[in-house]
Amino acid sequence: RVGSLRRDLILFFYLIIVPPSTPGNISCIYHYNVKFTCIYEFGYVFFSISVKTKPPKIVSVEKIPGVKQLLNVTWDKPDPTLLDLNCRLRYRNTNSNTSITVNFTMNQNERRSSFNLTDLWDFTEYAIAIQCVGVESEIWSEWSEEKIGRTEQQAPSRKVDLWRVIESSPSAENRYVHLMWKVLKEYPSSECLLGYKIQYCPENNASFKMTQNTTDKVAKLLLTGEAYVISVVAYNSVGESPEATLRIPSIGEKSTFF
Ligand SMILES: *[C@@H]1O[C@H](CO)[C@@H](O)[C@H](O)[C@H]1NC(C)=O
Ligand SMILES: *[C@@H]1O[C@H](CO)[C@@H](O)[C@H](O)[C@H]1NC(C)=O
Ligand SMILES: *[C@@H]1O[C@H](CO)[C@@H](O)[C@H](O)[C@H]1NC(C)=O
Ligand SMILES: *[C@@H]1O[C@H](CO)[C@@H](O)[C@H](O)[C@H]1NC(C)=O
Ligand SMILES: *[C@@H]1O[C@H](CO)[C@@H](O)[C@H](O)[C@H]1NC(C)=O
Ligand SMILES: *[C@@H]1O[C@H](CO)[C@@H](O)[C@H](O)[C@H]1NC(C)=O
Ligand SMILES: *[C@@H]1O[C@H](CO)[C@@H](O)[C@H](O)[C@H]1NC(C)=O
């Protein structure tokens, strides 16, 4: 490498410095394999022979079990390794073209590093790439190959927005109650819901609890004339959202709402 640098250097002098006049006294300082400062009798010539490092190699992009919205990115330092490096890590949701960049440094002695990307969306795929530059250099490496990881899924974090319509009933014994709900997402994640669980029981008879699952966002319940308490949760493979609840007044009870 040094041999080839020296050859480049000599070539450089021929091309740039020899014409128009040949300087008689040139001395060069060689810094960290990265930059040359040359001085000759007519003044200073600064030029860099920058070492363009190879891109770092991303070893893994992993979630840490139990930690939400986080990816642990691990990479190896590029060659040549005996440099202090400034690096930047770029990550983007694979459904988007917009990426976020994080700066960091790697000192000479670090071979492998890890970095936590936090505040990510749940259950979302991210593409990650890194590039580096020697601290005294100006030429960035190419971007590393993109590596993809997916954040953990978590139980739906918000309750559904629930409302109901009570069908007016000809008898005092039964009535239909129509439930409708909307899903509210905290993060625009690709979180996939498996369905909704509806539970209802007479207000004063909690032991008589009925459960019904559906994948629709509506349900029609046939209830007796008593007052009822109804709850709806959304669920996915990890767990359930908090409960959205509402009360159905008994037939004949003056409704305080609506
Ligand atoms: C070459 O340049 C150096 C630094 O400017 C100076 O100290 C030295 O005397 C010069 N030598 C000759 C032979 O001109
Ligand atoms: C991040 O991943 C690397 C490589 O698998 C591992 O060595 C390191 O312990 C992980 N860090 C955490 C905090 O889990
Ligand atoms: C991303 O970029 C490609 C090509 O430039 C474009 O076709 C696509 O619509 C973009 N996607 C988004 C989500 O902006
Ligand atoms: C990262 O470094 C670039 C220059 O390489 C700078 O423009 C940018 O502001 C830095 N970003 C942060 C978040 O420090
Ligand atoms: C990454 O996150 C894990 C889990 O929260 C933590 O134990 C670890 O110390 C973090 N690592 C770094 C480098 O911040
Ligand atoms: C609770 O509901 C069950 C089933 O409808 C009924 O048999 C029981 O008598 C009720 N208990 C009370 C205290 O209302
Ligand atoms: C309804 O879904 C829940 C998941 O939240 C499950 O535990 C339960 O067994 C399901 N019940 C029925 C009747 O399918």
C-alpha cells in the first residue's frame, strides 16, 4: 500500500508541480496514512491522498427480546482498521424512502460496535446501512450493504373507539344492540390485528359473562331488558389492547346520554 501511495505521490508531483517550474526542495509530512502536507520553496501545497476505507460490514440487526421499538445493530470496522473513523448510520422504514441519519465515531481500538436504534415503530421492517470516513480524510466509503430487521410486535396499545346504537324494542324483554368501533393506532405500524373480543354481562350479574370474537368492526347483540356492561378489546398474536367499555341502560331506564 505504501509503495503504491508513493507511486501516486510521484505521479502527482509530475502532473501538478513539475510544470510550470521545477521546485528544488520539497518536503512532505505524512500523517496517519491519510494526509500529506508538502512544502516547497515557493510556498505551500496541500493535498490529500485520502484513504477511502471499505464500507463497514453490518453483522446483525436484531430485536432485543422484550424491548419494544428497538433494534440492536452490530457492525465490524472496515479496512484499514487502524484509523479513527467518523461514521454515519442511515435507517429507514422499508415502506418509505425517507431515512434518518445518526453520527458516531469509532476509535482505532474498536473492532466491533453495537448501536441501539430506539423509538422505532412496532413490528416494522427497517433497512440499515453505514458508511465511514477516516477522521482526517474527506472521502467517505461506499454505503455498506443494507441489512434489514424487524421490530417486535406488541399488544395493541390503545383501546378501540367504541359506540353503540340500541334498536328500539317492541317488547320489554329483548332488544338488539349494535356495536361499532374504530381502531386507533399510536404508531403507524404494520401491526396486524387478529380480531376483537367482545364481553358483556348484566350490570348486576358479572358472573354471567358472555364472550364473542369477531374480525369485523361491528357486532349485533341480543340482550335482555336489564342494564349491561360491554367491553371490546383488539388482539394480536402478542396480546390484547386495553378495554373499551360502555354501559347499556335497562329498558325503561332514563338514558343519561344520547
Ligand atoms: C529545504 O526546505 C527546508 C524547509 O523550508 C529548509 O529548512 C532547508 O534549508 C531547505 N534546503 C535546501 C537545500 O534548500
Ligand atoms: C446486540 O447484538 C450483538 C450481536 O448479536 C450482541 O453481541 C450484543 O450483546 C447485543 N446487545 C444487546 C444489548 O443485546
Ligand atoms: C420511493 O421512491 C421510488 C422511486 O424514486 C418511488 O417510485 C416511490 O413512490 C417512493 N415511495 C415512497 C413511499 O415515497
Ligand atoms: C452528522 O454529521 C453531518 C456532517 O457529516 C452534519 O451535517 C449533521 O448535522 C450531523 N448530524 C447530527 C445529528 O449530529
Ligand atoms: C441497548 O438496549 C438494551 C436494552 O434496553 C440495553 O440493555 C443496552 O445497554 C443498550 N445498549 C446501548 C449500547 O445503549
Ligand atoms: C345471573 O344470570 C343468570 C343467567 O341469566 C341467572 O340464572 C341468575 O339468576 C342471575 N343472577 C342474578 C343475581 O341476577
Ligand atoms: C377470543 O379471542 C381470545 C384472544 O384474545 C382467545 O383467548 C379466546 O379463546 C377467543 N374466544 C373464542 C370463543 O374464540
